Amino acid sequence: MRRKNFILTVLMFLFVNILSMAIESTNFIMPNTNMSSSSTNFQEALKDYKPNLENIDKIFNYIEKNIKEKGKAIFYSKLEKGKNEVIVTDENNNIIYTEKIPEKLAEQTPYFEVKQIYQLKNGKTLGYSEMNTEILGKKVKMTSESLMKRKMDKKDAIKTLNLIGDLNSPTNNVYSNIEYFKFETYDENNNLLQTMNYKNNKMIVEQQVEGNQVKIVYLFNDTNSMSGKSETYINGKLFTIIQMKNFLPEGEAKMFYPSGKLLSVSIFKNGKMNGVIKMYYENGKIGAVYNIKDNIQDGEAIEYDEDGNVIRKVLYKNGEIIK
């Protein structure tokens, strides 16, 4: 395989995997599951889930009563996969409620146990959770802290739960009522694996990936907290700038050399490369021009040497050279 074709393949791989890593790290609409809204199977299973509004009443009454009497409310949740149900209990292990979930959703959701604490801070709802679960077969602990812009009420919960079946809805601004949000993931030896911080339409995700420090900065739109742009840094150096829609690449995406020079410019549509991709030498001269359709080379491909001379020119159809 020629060097530039190899780079093109790596380019697509990196875009997909960086976005996937970030998506799996950022979904907290259902903090008890930490499942990615980008997962097709999970998304489909989620559509069958209809929250029991009576249980919302029970947990809110419990929270309000305990905050009023004790200053804070503490409760526990766990998934009983064999029974396809979530059990929520108080500090004395008394059941507050149980809720059946669809079998498909239970299959897509890892086992979890969660401790949650709610209290008021200057009249606003402050929440803390600590969850033990598994990711890719490994035990992890996740902690989160969030402060709402106001005191949480039942309408907030019902509105969020009603959106769960369609997390990609453009009206689903999951951060609209959040003042700040902090999230950390630890391995079973309590080593910090990942951090995430959100405030003022900006979210920063940091973690180690194969010995490299990766930081992804999301700058969300005011009207849709799943769209905007992301900037990825590796060991402190800018690597990619990607326009996003519903947490998928959409529009222009740029990749950079460690020196900061432009490496490539590509176009995405519905999360896939579509259109013309231009790749550059580090000196700024054009290195290659490819035509892509749904991540597959389709159309003319031209490669240049560093002096601007054409060194290869072929025609692709569905990823195969035809001329």
C-alpha cells in the first residue's frame, strides 16, 4: 500500500475512534448506565423504554423529604440483570421503588451499583454520584458532581426522561439546565483513567491513550449541546478540529502535523467522509487529492511530490481502481 493511501486509511480511523472515545465518555442523561447514545443497538433498545412516572414521584418525594429533614438525600440504585429491573433503596436498604426495563435494554446495559446524594447549594440542586460498573469487561468506578442552574423539579426529570428515546434530537440540549458538571473514571486499583469537565457550553475530556495524553475540547452550540465543534490535542499539540452535529463529524474537519502545519482537510456528512479530501506536505504544498463517498474512495485520486509534480493519477469506483 502506498504511503498516502495508508495515511488516508489512518485518517479515517483516527476521526472515527477519537469521536467514539469521546462519545462513550460523555453521556450522562442516564448516569446509571453510562452507555453511549451513539451505539445503534443501545439507541434502538432505548426507544422501547417508557419511564414509570409514579417512580419519579416516589424518588422526588424521598429527595425533598430528606433534604428538608436531614439536609441531603442519599439513595442507592442497582441493576438486577436476571430480573431486568432497577432497584432503588434508601440508606437502610428499604426499597423506594423497582422499575422493569425492556429485555433488550437490559442486555445492552452493563451491571451497575450507584450511590447518589442530592442537596441544595444556594437554592440550586447539587448532585453527586459514585458508580461501580464494567467497561469492556474491566471493573471501573465513576464519580460525578453536577450543579443545576436552579432547584430541580419533577418537570425537569420528566422532560429529560421523555427525551431518552431520541437522544439525537436537535432539541435535546442536555446541558441547558446545568451550571457545571465534573466526571472522573478510575480503574479497580483506583488509578485515574479519565476526567471530564463541563461549564458554559464547553466540555474538556482528558485521558491517557497508549502513553499519550489526549485532550478533547468541545465547544457546543447554545441551542444544541450535541453539536458544535471539537478540538483534539495530543501531548499538548493540536491534532484535529472537527465540526459536529449530534456528536458525529459534520462539515469540515482538519488534521495537523505536530508542528502545527496543516496535514489534511476533509468533509463529513452524517459521520462519514464525503467529497474531496486534500492532504498536504508539512511545507504547505499539496500532497494528494482524493474523492470519497461514505468513507470509500470513489472518483479521481491524484498524488503529488513535494515539487508539485503529479506522481500518480487513478480513478476509483467503490474503492476499486478502474483506470
